[in-house]
Amino acid sequence: MIMDSQIRSLHKKLVNKELSCTDLVKEKLELLKPNTNNTVNSLLEDSALKLAADVDAKIARGESIGLLEGIPFGIKDVYMVEGTYTTASSDLLKNYKSAYTATAIQKLLDAGAIPIVKENCDSFGHGSSSENTIFGAVKNAQNPELVGGGSSGGSAVNVAKGYTVFSIGGDTGGSVRQPAGYNHVYGLKPTYGRISRYGLMAYASSTDCVGPIAKTIEDIRIVLNTMSGKDVKDQTTYQSEPIPENAISENGSVKSVGYFKNFVESEAIDSKIKADFLSAIEKIKAKGIEVKALDFFKSDTLVSTYYTLAMAETASNLSRLDGTNYGNRIESENLKETYAVTRSENFSEETKRRIVGGNQVLSQGFSDEIYLKGLALRDQISENFEKDFNEVDIIISPVTPGTPPKIGDSLKDPLAMYLSDAYTVGFSLGQLPTLTVPQGTTTGLQITAAKDNDELVLKFANFLKDTI
Amino acid sequence: MSKIMTVDVLSSIKGAQPSEAVSKLFEVIKNAHTTNTSSFNTNNNAVSVNDLRDDVVIESSDTEKQIIKANFPKQKKGYLVVSKVIEE
């Protein structure tokens, strides 16, 4: 089976001299320049054109090029790329330049891929709609009145619009999977630790994952393999085997699939998403695969556990942002006042809400009752997954309970925004590989497997492509 | 000796108050039932002592040093300026 792949098709055109790399990069830059959907924080035009010219010269000399060589891609604006503005879509870092390059991005550069854009997102990853940004709300690729999703909204929209061949997002509680679902593209949150977080601005370190977004499963596989691996600069990484192309082309090993009953029975789920999800289940059953309904934690418990731990971690991680060594310092009468004014003026309301919440749960009197209990709940959630994967090979779920909200609605009601993450955060807490596929429901389906079984996730995605 | 510190001071954010939306999330945790609150092993990402990175100084490149200096918010006559640290 020959799989669809934009990367392979462009590679072939470059090698056969049907298309020059310079023309390819120029075409994408011209598409990005009007910034139609507010996806662009900065363009990397000069460096991209120079790299493209190098690739063209190499081809002209008759030298062979690698599969990713000359392929233009986008980067969520929370990754360090030496010499580029890295703003986290925040006022605090609006003039900050990376002094070094993130490991995951460096591996793509080493493979010859060409970064062309730093992409709009929720500030520091704090949001589910890409409206919490100083660069203007990201507009959905299908309907510009709706949000692009978040926090990697700019990345998902760029891929969906064809402005980048693939983009690298970051997923802490659903920030790759949900915008992928909202914009009808593939988005993978790999197993935690498969890809180094070094050079990814930390939000919640225990669930932060680097994640590729692309239009095909094969492109996700190629980019995942390139970025994976142990890195001494992130000691939570582990050595993984590359996933071979032929390993994911046929489904022979998935015998049983599970889904969470309470996700489907929830009052919050949109009736069409529910009906479409149940119809997808029937199609899977019709292929002779056993489907089991599984028990799981209530949505409010999942969301509350995730946000409690994520806020605690982000309060610690963002405490370094005080304007002393970098960032938009605002001078006041003394050191403490300078810290306080700098942070008060430069952080968004949502970021402040999360920092304050995190410091609350870490405080004496609150930590036992909330933070430690949140950790215990997380353990129970992980144990539940381990039990589930003794019974089924794959778990499928909707990506979101609802359709993308209109721009402006999420900022008015933060609690509703937190609750809209109900179907993605559990897999983050479990550190499991989960892929959004643009099929099944209007915001897609999530496919999850046991830890380090990213290969099975991609394999089942290929199977679903022809099944539903 | 305990000193009460409010969240605005703890967070270095002026006038910060606990948010209603976030408090609702915390209420869910307070009311949740847990089977075990004494051990946290499932998501253990601790690194084995046999697998630590080498304890060596790695020299930054000149470019990296230049960018770090350029990012510094305030400079005066070749010095990097910070607020006075000891004030109280």
C-alpha cells in the first residue's frame, strides 16, 4: 500500500527538478504574508530563502537529498530557534530572541527541513482557542468566524490552509489534538518523553509534549521519527525505535477497541458529535473488531485534576519571568516592585489566573487538600488506563464535546473553556500516545494506545481511514 | 514563626485575587474520593543515578552569548543593570 504523503510528493518533485526549493519556499511565504487567519507571529523569510538556495544548489550538483530536505514547515512560537523572535504570544517576551535551538527543531534542521514561520498560539500555551495572544485571535481554517482552537491554533490552521507542509505544535492538555480536530488535520501527542522538551518553553512539565501536525498519517510518521530519541538535555526522554513505513500500513494486530461510556453519555456532548461517534463505533464493529464500553472518571474530575496540577507547575515554571535577565522589564522603586509591576503589566488575564491558582494550591493549608489529592487522582487515572489496556488494544474517543466556539465567546467564560478540554486532558495525565484524525465527528476522533505504542496508534489511524 | 502571604505577593502580581472559575475546579478535587493518598509512583519520571548526564561545563557559542546579552533589558556604559537586591 502506497500511503499519501505531502512530504514524499514534494521530495519527488524537488529531486526530479519539477519544482525548485526556492519556488516552493517562496510560494509558502507568499501565502503566509497576508496573515489571513492571524497565524503568523514572525516570518523567517531571509533564512528560509538562503536554506532553499542551498538545497537547489545541491540538487543542481547532482547530489542526493534527504526526504525532509527543503520541506518548509512552521513552528509554534514557544520553541527556541536560535536568533528568532520567540514570544510565546506574550507582551513579556515580545522582543525576546532565542539564544539556542530546541532539540526537536534542531533534529528537523539537521534533516534539512526549512522553518518558515513562528506561529501564533495561546500565550505560554494557556488556552484552548488561540485568543489569549497579543497577535490577534487565530481564525479557524474552515470558518474564520470561529476560533482556530488552542493552544497550537496557528500551527493547525497553517497546515489546514496549506501554508506549511507540516507544523510543530506543543500539547500539554490537548493543545495539538484539539486544534487539529477543529481544523480537520492530523495532530499527534506522542508518548511523554519520546521527544525531547529541551527548548520548548515550559508550561506544565509533567505533561508537556512536542507534537507534529500534518495532513497525512505518513507525514506524521516521518516527522515523529525524525524528532524522537533520548536527549541528555531532557532527562525524561527515552530511546525509542523508529516506526517503519510498512509497520503501519496494514491493520493486523488490533482485535479490540474500547471507548468511555461516560464521554458519550455526558450531557455536555453535542448531539451530532455523539451520533457520529456511535456510528463510527458501529463501522468498526462491522469490520469484526470487538468494541467494549469502558468505565472512566467523570469529566469534571479529569478537568479539575489536570488544571490543578498544570496550574501548580506553570506557577513554578513562570516564576522565572521577572524581567531581570530578559523580557520587557518595567522599572519600579525597588526589586520586588519591579518584579510585580513587570509581571502584572505583561501577563495576560488568563496567564495570571493560572499562576495565582497554582500558587494557591501549592500554599500551606491548600496543598494537602487539593494538590496532593490531585496527584493521587492522577495516579488512579493512570492505573485505570493500565487496566483498560489489558482489556483492549486501542481506545477511541471524540476530541471535543462541542464544535469550535465563535471568536470572543471563550474569553468570557473561562470555566466553560476548561470543561471543553474534558476528552483530551485524561490522556495527557496518563502520558499516553494519542492522535487526532480528521474523521468520524466534525471535530475528529482521538486514537489512544498504551505508553510507547505510538506505532499502533498510527496503524489504527490508517485502518480507520479506509473504514469510516 | 509563620508569616501569612497573600496570593498577590506569592505570585508577584499586583492586586491578584483567587478566581471564581478556578475555585470551582478546586471544589471538585476537595469533594473527590481517592483510594490512596500516600504514594505517587505511577507517573514517576525520576532519573536513575546510573543515567545522569556528565557533570561538565559546556561552553556556550559566541552567538549564544551575544544574544543573551542583547536580550538583557537594561545596559549602561557596558554594564548590565539590575535593581538593588538588598533593600530590607
